[in-house]
Amino acid sequence: MADEDNELQERVCRACGEPYRYPVRHSPATRFHCASCAGLPADVRAMFEKYNRRIKALAVQLERLEQRCRAPEHGSAEPRPGR
């Protein structure tokens, strides 16, 4: 039983993005989905996964745009040639 505790992993659900522990005995959680999302119909889970991936991609894009907007504040005041 002690070995089983050592094998527990902290995973992130592909559908909702929440962290969960896996494997837990008698839990419906899978390698890819938490216990809450594992009980959803497959087509609903697939839709959540698609939207979750899109939200993550948009968050990364937003962060890059914010960094680009902040960059001139810390750089020189001279305009860049060709822009």
C-alpha cells in the first residue's frame, strides 16, 4: 500500500484544466480526465477539451501581446527603422 502512495501523480484534467491525483483506488478519474469530467459523455468531454486548448492558446497569445506592449516602455524612445 505504501508503494501505491509513491506512484500517485499530480495530473491536470484535459477537459476542465483542474489538477487531480491519479491513480486513486475506486476513483472514476482516468489518465486524462478528473473524476468530475470522466463521468461526462465523450462528446461533451471532447468539446470541453477543444475549448480548454483554445483558451490556453488565447491566454498565451494575450501574454505575448502584453509583453510586446510593455517592451517600448523599458526600451529606448527612438522609433525603430522600418516600422
